[in-house]
Amino acid sequence: MGIDIGKFLKNPEYEIKITTYRDIFQAEALERDRFGEEYRKLSAAIMMSKNDMKRMGFKPGDRVKLTNDNGSIVVELRESKREEPGGVAFMVNSPWSNALVSGDTGGRGIPEFKNISAMISLAKEEVTTIERLIIVR
């Protein structure tokens, strides 16, 4: 019986730029139930082009870890319906994408939601829960 060397190897990481956007369906789900399954499904996801997914060895439905200096989250990977420029991915503006946004506004007073740098890799963990991302008062 051989040793499973794969468990000692770290998943390959790739650099990605994330742009956030607003979505009416996700906003409606938020109004109905912030802690509901529908809101999580619409929010805890990242959209990538088929070409980027192929280049990185990912497939739709994979769980991926996104990490940068501001935070680390696990979300579901989805294939973009459009052919996006290489190296760019999209997330709905939500507690999940906000976990990666820097608090440094560069003197502008508004955080950078359109050009978030992060590393992406396959995740073994479950999708990050909203309870871990927000503090309920």
C-alpha cells in the first residue's frame, strides 16, 4: 500500500481579479431571508469564464477558496454565461465578497469593489457561512 502523496501537496493557487456587481434577484432574496438558502446560493458564488476555469483545472460547482490580505472565504464556482477577459471573475456584492475588500479607501472614502486581487484554489472546506461573516446584534 503506497503513501497518498496528494494529501501533502498544496492545491495550486492562481491570481485573479474580482469585480463585484449588484443583482436584483440576490437583493430580493436578502429582503426575504438574509440567513436563507436562496440568499446564500445567489451570494456565495464566483463567476469565471470557461477558459479560465479550464486553465486552472476547475469545473462548475467546485468549491474554491479566495484569499487575500483582507480575508479568506470559500464559495461555489460558476461558469459565466459570457466570455470574460482572462484573469477576471465576478461576485455579487455581499458579505462574502466584502470579506475580501480592503478597508483602505486611499483617501477617497469608498472601498475598492471593482479590482479586488485574490488568490484562488480548490477548497476542501464547505462554503463559508454567513454567520461567520457577519455579527448579528
